Amino acid sequence: MQTVRTRRVVDDAGADAVVLAAEHFARAQGHRVVIAVVDPFGELITLRRTPRAQIASSRVAVDKARTAAIFVRPSRELEEQVTSGRLGALALHGARALTGGIPLVVDGEVVGAIGTSGETPDEDEAISKAGAAADFGVAVVPAITREGARLVAEAAGAEATRRAVAPVVAVVDAGGELVHLWRPDAAQVASVGVATDKARTAAIYRRPSKDFEEQATGGRPSALHLARAVPLQGGIPLVADGQVIGAIGVSGASSADEDQELAVLGAAALAPQSSANGNGAAYFDRETLGRKFAQGGLLVDEERYKLDAGRRVAPGEVEYHEAVVDVMHVVQGSATVITGGEMRDVREVAPGELRAGSVEGGTTRRLQEGDVLAIPNGVPHQFVDVTDPFLYFVVKVAA
């Protein structure tokens, strides 16, 4: 089963070559336009505005390019549909039925698109065609396959079934678009959208969605304004050859923490991150650890113990583990931790697992690189201040 394939994407130098060819053509005709080049997901790579071009054209050019990229055809085709009476085409998600967007194609594969705005529709399209005809470069990048997305989703789903929970699991590509959805009969309807939102956030920001939840709850509510981001834990990037190729999102398990755990386990199914030597020992090389710390998550998940590549970017809630001992070793950064004390606003997130908004009393410690902290089961603890990022190994042992 092929879980990862390769695809071509117009690179930065290629986008510049396309824009320069289009601009040269436009200037020769005396046109005042804005020219935009986007990637295959419709996201902007570069934009050029010729002298005296109308301001509004900056957005319109991007809209035309995005339409050509994600619909894999000139945007003229959609405008012609609307003009001929098919008004429903105006409701197509992400489409702008305006002539002037042209796909960038290499060996039959759309690797991006160019859009031009500012003159007549025909003139805009002629400029875009001139740009698309340029000799431009591409990058070859890994991409998740449908089979790979299904493998990841079903791995998380199998573990959810074993735990007798029924979340929705969504897997998206590197642009945040849905590839595969795992939805059990008992799943809540709302989780379909939430799981996809979490996965999209992790994919397009190249980091776990948990990072943004910790920012929002840790004193940075402006994280709620990040474009297309949903600051809820449970979204984990999928990585191949050091590059994000998509993401998994989980919603609807017994708790937010369990959503996160299932997403991490699903992501691990794409490519094994450890090797056993036959006696249960697990080995992780430096490169593997670097990739894992870039997103955070479990390295080992055994019944008696777990090994977590912990990553924090903001303070967190008070945690209480009834039957788990935490042993922490700081790898990078520093943090202030409170241990002990009396929890306030307590809630149960799983059997034997409590969370709280704050703690009164306790002992405050400052952790720095190389420090070790062991927290017995039954002792509340809270990170109240951390650097961005704060990286630490956590060995979780059943008490």
C-alpha cells in the first residue's frame, strides 16, 4: 500500500518567472494590472502590481488564480457557465467566476495558477496565458495518498473502538482539504466539522492545533483571530521526509485530552517512529526526535508506561493523575511549575484524570534545560509560565 506519493508544486523561483513573463507582456501592451501566482491549494506565493493599477485588483487577481488552481481549469469556464444561465455555479465553494485565471501545468499536473486583474476580461486572460507559457521551475514534494489517509484514520479509529469511544477522525492534505473521514454510527454530528477544522489547522499552520488552544487559554485570546485556525487540541500534522503532507483531526472522544491522544496515535501509523530489537526496547534517532518535538506527542504508548515528547508554547491547566507518575526531563527552554496545593474549578476528563483552572498554594519551581522533575501520582501540577517552545521528555509510569 502506497501511503505517500510525490507531486510537483511551483516553487518561489518558478512563481517569480511566471510573474515576470506576465508583467513583461502587460507592460508591452500598456496595461495596468495586478498579477498573482498561487500554489495548487490556491494559497498566494507572489503578487506583482504594475504602476497605476487599481487597488481592488490585488484581491481579484488572487481570487482568479485560486479558482483556476482548485478547479483545475481556466476561470473563464466558470464565468461562461454563469453567463449561459447556470447561476448555480456562483455558489461553488471557493470559486470566483471571473475570466483571467489560468492553471500552471507540468506534464498534465496542475502545480499552481496565475491570475490577472485590472483590464478587460480578455486582456487579463491574455496576460495570464503569457505568464503560464513561461519556463518555470517546480519543487517535488511528498504528498499523502488516499490509502495513507485511510490508514491514519483507521488506526485512530481502531484505538477509539478499543476504548469504547466514538469520535470522528478526519485526515486532510497539506492544504487542509479533506481526504478521508472515519465516522462511526455513534459519533456526534457536530464532530464531523470540528475534526476537519482541527486537522486543517494542524496542516496549514504546520503544528499541533493544541498550540493555539494553549495560547488562547494562556493569556493570548488573539489566537482566535488566526485565519482558518480553530484553537482546539486534537489536530496533529502528518510528516514525511521532514515535510508536512497533511494532518489528522479527532473530535468527540471522552475528553479533549483523549482527542489529542487518538490523533497522535493515528499520526504515528503513517510511518513507524521507533524500532524494536525483539525484546521490547525502542530506539529513536536524533532526526526522528527532532521531527517529533516539532509537533509534540507520544513516542511510546505501552500499557505500563508511556514516553512523551512534550512540547508547550503557553501555560496550561492544572493536571491531576490518580494512577500515573510523571518524570520530566527538560530538553529546551524553561518553565515555571507549581506542584501540590488545592485545585479550584475541578472537572473530570477521564477516570482518574482531573483538570482544574487554577491551584492555591503548592510549591513553585523554575525548570531549565537539563533539569529533572518527578511528580508522584495524586499530586496536582500546573505549568504557569513557559518559553515558546518548551520541550521536555515525560515518562509516564503506571503507579
